[in-house]
Amino acid sequence: MESALKTSPHLSALNPHKNAFLHENSRLKSYERGTFLFMHGDIIKNFYVVRRGTVQVFRETPDGHEVTSDLLIAGDFLNADDVVTKNTNHTKNARAVDDISLLEIPLVWMRDNLYRFDDMTSHLMASLSNRLHNSQIEAEHQSTMSATHIAACYLWRLCVLYDFDPAGFELPYSKTLIASRLRIELETFSRTLKNLRGEGIEVNGTHVSFTDSQKTGHFVCDHCSLSEDCNAHLSLRKKVV
């Protein structure tokens, strides 16, 4: 457990006293692929930090379709909003995409003791801010951009979010999940990835590389009214030569 706390990017900065205090009030649990961590309507019991694997957060439409709202990997907070709001029930579903491990902290305890963890609080607020900003970006893109623009922007932001090497990185989850996340049919998404080559992005299987950042930047960001306030727009431009 102690090593799990130390290796988490959100928790590694805790001093030994705070680390021990959190250690005493949390647990590390493993779940098999396909396990539901919680479902819409369930009472919120825990705050979760993903330690290993991938978690899909989604809603189900009345006709049975899954609409993915988030894909989370190691180091991500699963339900940061539940800590700072007064929600009592989950509003989404969460499922293990593969075999995973989670750090589970009782929600009531976390809310009562959040003031003790300044560094963790700042990460929580940053996580919420990023999700809100991404929601604004995606809402605009769904109404104004093509599937190719949307996919290019997503890969751009994914690279920055997880500090991947823009010269080449592996997708952290399947194309099927990404297509669901972007609300694009899988066949359309597959065709879209081929079109990205002409916009400075090479996708071979699960390997992605940005080959012409200037071209990609113009293709994605010149069509977005939020680009000047976008961390991905500012960060990746500096990283890719």
C-alpha cells in the first residue's frame, strides 16, 4: 500500500505523516476485466485513484447504447467531482476495461479530511478544471468540426495530458473505446485515422506520432475558438520540433 501511495503522481508529494494518515484510511483493491466498479444510481461509498489499468466511465441511453464520457488510466482520479460536491449517488457507470487496481478511500472520510491534504486538493481542482475545459472544447467541436478534426484534437490533447512523447507513443486504450469516447462510429473512426496522415499525424496500429506539428496545429487549432486557452495547444507546440 505504501508504495502505491508513493508512486501516485497525485499523492507522492505528501509528507510522511500525511502519507501514513492516508495509508491507514485507504485500501488497494484489484478488479478483473469487465467488472463494474459502480453503476448509475449506486450510493457513492469511495473516492478512487486508478493505480493500474484502464477504467471506462459511461452512461447508457434509453435504447441501450453506451456513451463514454471518460477513459482513465494509472494516476487519474476516477470521481473527483464526488469529493467536492454533495452528490450521494453515482450519475454514471464505471467499468474495468482490463485487469485493474484502485486506491479506494472512503468518501465521507475524504470529504472530512480533505483540508489536511493541500497538495491533493490542488490536483483535485486541476482535474475538475481540465474536465470542464475539455467538455467545453468537445461541445464546440461536435457542432463545428469534422470527425477528422475531432480525432486530431483528441490525440493532441491525449499526448499532453499523459506527457507522452509526441515523436511516438502507444494509445493507452483501444480504438473502439476512443471512438465511443468521441461519439464517432468505429468504421468512420478507422477511416478518419487514415486521413490524419495528411495533417501531420501518423497512426499505425496503436502507435501514434506527430510528424508535422505546425501543420497539425493549424489543422486543429485554427478552427477552435478556445485554442488560446488550451493547455494542449500551448504545450504540444513547444514539445514537438
